[in-house]
Amino acid sequence: MRRAGFQFKSLFLLIIVLLVSLQGQSQHRLVLLHPTVGNIENMEWMVENKIIDIPDVEMVGVYYAKEAYDYSASEKYLVDHPLKNYQLLKIEGELKPEDIYRENSCTLAFRKLFEESDAILFFGGPDIPAAIYGEEQNLLTVVTDPYRHYFETSLFFHLIGGSRNAEFKPFLADKPDFIIRAFCLGMQTMNVAAGGTLIQDIPLEIYHLNTLEKVSAQPVENQHRSYTTPLYPLEDLWGGSFHPISISKAGYLREIAELSGTSTPKVLSYHHQSVGNIGANLNVIASSIDGKVIEGLQHIKFKNVVGVQFHPEPSVLYNSESKLTTVAGNPFSPNELLVKSNSLSFHKLFWKDFSDKVMHVVR
């Protein structure tokens, strides 16, 4: 018990030292989960090119010590590419499935991150263990990093609360305008934290298809990742899919869609799971064209908590020089694709609105 208390005190001091050291360096601070090299590069590119336009923004990449993912590459990247506005923070502490929806050894760290930041962003990643949302695990669900999910789901639960522990007072009850954005896995985590469930495989459970060939033959609107790519494993093809979504008549994305001039923007998806039963206090704000896959959620009480099933954060969407290949021998420009489909302005306005909201935060 004494050792656990020492670890808890050390954790508290570590967070205090880090966050105090950042005081005065930046007017606004973002907490970013899962700080891989790719996520660091994307966010830096977005800031440098003013897609995210927040002067002197400070970014803190946060991860859990027990994650399977090896962040040593991120540490080396920051040594080789010193960034004045980006730091890493590893959170220690014991965290088990039964600890997720209650106060636990990470609660203090979660609270400090919340109090000393203006926004938190949750990024994409692998499948969530079905047990933590009360279901048996489908054979097509592949769990590679359970501790990441325990950590991020518990953090999200601490922020917004949920039906699995309705007596818990969420952090945002004290600051209801706090800003959260969640992408792909991030939105799934948001739903699970709030008490919802997931569809564990879209092709099988929604469209009743069980082969790559059958899914690949579907209209692009029904394909939420590239199912052609696995058919050509030696071609080194990229696995995402671009498809239109339908913006709901009410909710956070509606005004952005109207300003951009389209209610069916094309977006980038890379997932096979999606929201099932919707968690407490969440509203649907976007869906697939056929209405079968939820593409956006917004919290009813905490309006600045928004999740989207797609990916608006990769720099490749905004960099006209970047190209991807999803069909052998046929590289294409995602930026050009978004321009031609009148969807680029939707993505830029998404980040402009985020930037404006962060800029108006007074901590």
C-alpha cells in the first residue's frame, strides 16, 4: 500500500512539474491522445500551415504507460526534430477493466489534464475490447492494445460521464463549454464511455456480406475502408476510403456544412466498426448516405463535445503535393478529390471553428 501511495504521489508531482513548466509559454494548450509520429507530424503540419490557426499553441501528447504501442519512436522523433510547442507525457497507474467507469489511480492525472488544457483530441486506432461495453467479442474484432482502451475510455468517461455509473459527476459539469474532438476510434470510445455499444463489423452485421469481393463490389458510399487493398497484399496499397456522408438537419456539423455549400461532403474513413446503441446524452449529427452507419455524435449537455467517425486530421487532405494509392498503379491526390467534390471547404471550416473556439477559451 505504501508503494502504491508513493507511485500516486510521484505521478501527481510529475504532472504538476510538467504543466507548471508550460505555464506562461502558451496562451492555449491542446491535449492529444495517442501521440504517434504520424499524429505528431499531422498536427504540426496543420499548425504550421494554419489549418489549425491558434497562435503559440502548446500541444501535449499523452499516453498510458501500459499501452502495447511503443512510443520510443515518438520520443526519438522529438529529439531529432525539436518542436518548441510539443511535449510528451506518460501517465502511470494501475488500471483494469473494472476501474474504467469510476475513480481510479489515473483520476488525479485526468483532472489535471482537464484543468490545464483548453481542448482534448482523441485519435483513431484498433478495436476496443467488447467486454468493456458488455458484449461478447466477434471473431472479426481484433484487439491489439487493451490498456490503451482502458485508459482512453476511462478518461472520456471522467470527462462526460455515462450510464454505466450514473452517479459519477463528470468533469465537464464544472466547465460545460470545454472542447473535445474525437475521430474514428475516438468517437467509438466516446460512445462506449457514455454507455453505448459498437457494431463489431459493418460488412457482416449491417450489410450481411462476408467476403472482400462482395464488399468491394458495393457502392463506394457503403465502404468505410478499402476492401480492395487486402486483395493485393504485395502492392503496398493504402487502406482508406473516401465516401460522402449525410449531415443531419440539426447539430454541430449543420452550420459548417451550410457554410461550405454541401450537406453531403466526402470524407476519409478507415474503419470496420461503428456505433451501435447510442450512449447517454449523445445525439446523431451525421450518418452514412444510406443512414445505416453513424458518422457523427454530439453531446446534448456539453455542446463542444463532438465525435466524427471519419478522419479530418491527416495533412494529406490539405497538402496538394501528397498522393495515395488505393488501386495498383493509380495514385491520386486526396486534396484534389476533396476540391472536386466541394468537400475541402467543409474540412477547413471544421478546423477553423475548432481554432476559433479554442482561441476564445479563458482558463
